[in-house]
Amino acid sequence: MAHAAGPEPATGNNGPSPPVQSEPCDSHCTGVAGHSHLGLSDVPGWGENNCEHIHDAGVSCSVFEGAVEVRLADGGRDCAGRVEVKQQGQWGTVCGNYWDMNDAAVVCKQLGCGSAVGAPQYGYFGPGSGPIWMDDVGCNGTESALSDCKHRGWGEHACIHAFDAGVTCSEYTGFRLVNGSTACAGRVEVQVLGTWGTLCASHWHLLDAHVLCRHLNCGFAESVPGGEHFGRATGPVWRESFHCDGTEAHLGQCPVITLGASPCSHGNNAAVLRLVGGGSRCDGRVEIFQNGTWGRVLDDQWDMQEASVVCRQLRCGEAGTAYNPPKPERGTGPVGLRGVRCAGHEASLALCNTSLPESAPAAGVAEDVGVICWGSRRVRLVNGSGRCAGRVEIYYQGIWGTVCDDGWDLSDAAVVCHQLGCGGAVEAAGSAQFGKGSGQIWLDGANCSGAEAALWDCPARPWGQHDCGHKEDAGVICSEFMALRLENSDGCSGRLQVFYNGTWGSICSNLMTLDTVSLACKELGCGDGGSLETRLPYGNVSGPTWLDNMQCGEKTSSFWQCPSAPWNPQSCEDPQEETHITCDGNSEPPGHRSVTPAPVPC
């Protein structure tokens, strides 16, 4: 490389500078194998040069060898918190732009903290301080350290500490069922940071088992046998008490109580009743698991005392009905118990006076037995465009039925929304707005205060008593109901808006990618892709702008799974930031039943 002639060599108080020993101007190091040190580079002879000291070469070397150190801060435990990395001897943060579960998985792996269960953005664990070392991190999840992942470059960022990335790791590195007859039955064992141990049966319940079965691709849990049913274990017995609600993807997402949990011995390891043929896990014919086999329970005097014990054991609330199933619903397999006599206060059916199948039958005819527990009651919203809007239906006495709209108002609707985890109520719909139901009408004249835990806790006419037809079926729209539309749409193009908290609002285009546009078009039934329009006449922003920084990735399967900034009715104020898209499709988006929300009351 040629350089212009420089000035004469400078002199100062210390005399002239030392001679230039080699010529970096014409050095030809490639940085590949074979150039292990500068002396092997293809340069002129020592001392031969046409350079001045103004062109002296310099090098900045990394002070790290191998993976850069990582820690999690302000999360309350070692395996959760704000992600911080140490570079140039100083701890700094990682920007949450494009931060996802793949990135979090690498951090958890590097720290030996099990699997990632959360990748919060936007300062979830509080803003950090000091340098922001990494931005636009793009791990594929297989890297052994965060520093192995793609990113802008150390210290290169367009971020503030309010966007600092965080990680929540499970600490649980494995789950398995041991010593069962199939892959989906056995003693529960959990690996904590590399060590396998068992769980205590007194801390283990059916909802926890549901989550584990789902995680292991084993469907729903049928029972939670205890008392070393699957053999005696060795190794540690973990004190953890899981408190799952049944919706989690794996046990690592469930709340856990360790401090204060009572000690447990191997004799109480988590390892048997189920109800089959019903519409929920809390109603149906009773079966018991013994000697590795599910067996029928037969009795000639089955009543509410026995049913109460079954419902209590299954954590299904109080017993509603004790019955003998009709012939088409009776079992055909082996008999597990014949003749059961309970006082009604026992914790499990095994503590009642029972007879084994080979025992002499009672004087009467022993038949299959069944129960309907109050815990079988469920509520759902149907025929809307999501689980948080639709016609109200209740599952009672083994049958789904509707609710009459007589006196139906926002207080009633609020109870339904809270019960379903759908936020508050924004509309109490009547007159079969979500279509007519069929069959039973279970409730009429509901008069909730809004504070009840379930719709059936509200004052109402007795179950099944009404003077309604299905043209009066009640419905609900909850605040967590969400939908997409293209405003001013000519079919599949327009301003992208989201319905949230009872109001349509715009989506801001900051950081929006074509992956986000594609998923929006798919959600709207407008093809598999589209384009982001930027040169449009803009007016004033009207209404809320609900979302910003939508960051859908190539592997995101649904628009509703895309990370974004939190809900904010003023996510952007510049009309040029509102999102306008044109999708590849050209037909009207095929929708569900039209939802036109009523004005939200003050």
C-alpha cells in the first residue's frame, strides 16, 4: 500500500525516535495458519523501510481466552436475572433487541442452570449500569457460551439499559419416570444440576403430574400413586414442592416452594385412582391401579360417602353425585376392588374398608361405580375468534349447556373472564351474539357481584331451571381477547391494528421485519407473505398505539408468540411509525364470527 511522503522524523526532549525496524506498510500477514508470529510474515529485510513513525503500527488484543464470563443479576437466585458479561475487566449488560429463548438457552447451559424457561426483555430484572457489551445477539441454541453467538461486536449497540436482557433458568436438568411398566408410568425422578433424585408424595399432586405427563409426551395424568408403588429409590429426596396450575409446559415453569418444605423419606416417594368415560378428570367411572394394572371398582351400596373420598383424593372438590353407570358405560377389564365402605372423612379410598376381587361378594349385586365431583364443573367460551370471547357454556353433571342472558351484565361477564384468566370484561353480549347453543340451558338469572371465583358461585335460579330459549344465550368479550385487522382495508392491505383491552389500536413499525409482516398476513388469511409500506400519506394518530418492537423470527409459528415491548397505549406518537402492510393474498380475510365490541364503560 502506497503512502504519501511524511514529515521529517520528529525529535523531542528525548531525542529522535528509534529507527523503524521493519516495514508494516508492506507487511502481508494473513492471520491464517502458517503465520504464528510476525517474524514469519513476508516483509522486506530487517531495518529496510520507507516509512516514518507517523505510520507506526498498533494492535489491540483480547484479554480473554475461551468463553467470556457470564452472570445473572438481581433475579433473587443464581439461575435467574439480568444477563451480564465481563469484557475488558468490566461487567456490562446485553441488549434485549432480538433476544429470544435460543439466546437464553445458551446462557443457562453456560451457567449449568438447566433449561431456559424465560427470556424477558426490556429491563424485566431492572436496568443495569455500565457498558452495554452485546446487542442483536443471535444464538442458534447449540453454542456452549454466549460469546460464541453472533452479535454486533463488543460494545457496539443501539440500546439503553431499559432494554437489558434477562434469563430465567429452571435449574432442573432432567425429568423421568422410573420402574414403571411403560414409558409413561413410574416413580418420578428429577435431575437438579446434574444429580438425580426423587420427589416427596406428600408434596406431589395431580396438577403437577399433568404438567410432567405433557412434558414427557404422555398425555394427561391419570393418577399419582404413592407409598413406593414403583419401588424404593436411592439417592437424594428433593424437598421441592411444586405448585403447578396444570397449564405449564414443564415443571421448571411451575412455582416452587423449598424453604419450609417438610423433610421426606424414600417411603413417601411420589408414585391410585382415576375416573374414566366422563367429560373431565373429575367425573366418570372409578378405576384403581394395583399391581401394575388398572382395575374396576364394584360395589352394591355405593353412595356419597365413598364418592366424597374419591373426589377428595383426586382434588376435585366436593362430591356432587354417586352413581352406577348404565350398561353401555360399564367396564370390561379386571376387577380391582369389590365392596367399599367409607366413613366419608378418609384421605384416600385405600383407607376405607375394602375387599379384594376374590373376596365373597356382598348380598346385593356389585356393579361398576362412578362419581361426579363439583370440580368437574368448567366454563368455556365458544364460537368466538379466540378463547377469551364467545358464547358462555358450563359443564355440569357431565353435560355442556348455555347461560341465559336474563339480567346478564358486566359483573357476570367479569367473573367468567377472571375464571378463564382472560383479564376483565369489556362486553356482556346477549341475544346469542355468538350463535345459538343447543341442548341444556344450565343457568338463568345470574346476579354476580363481580368478586366471585366462579360463575356458579353467583346467585341464580337453581341448576337447569329457566324460561329461556337458545336465542337468548349469553356471551362475553374479555380484555385479553385479541384480534388483528387491516383498517381502511381493500382486502389484504391497510393499517395493521390489534384489538386489545376492548379497543382497536395501531401497531408501531419500529424494528419490524418481514417475518412479522408474513405472520400477520397468515393470521389474517391473506397469504404467506407481504411487504411493509413506508411511502404513504399520514394523518394524525387516532386511538391507542398498542404495540411496538414486534420481533418475530423465522422460527416463530404464530403472530401472537412474537416478542414485543409491553402493552402501552402510547407505544408511538409519530403517525409515520404506524404499520401499513400489503399482503400477497388478494381475498377478504376469512374471519371467525364477527366481533363488534360495545363501547367500554367508564
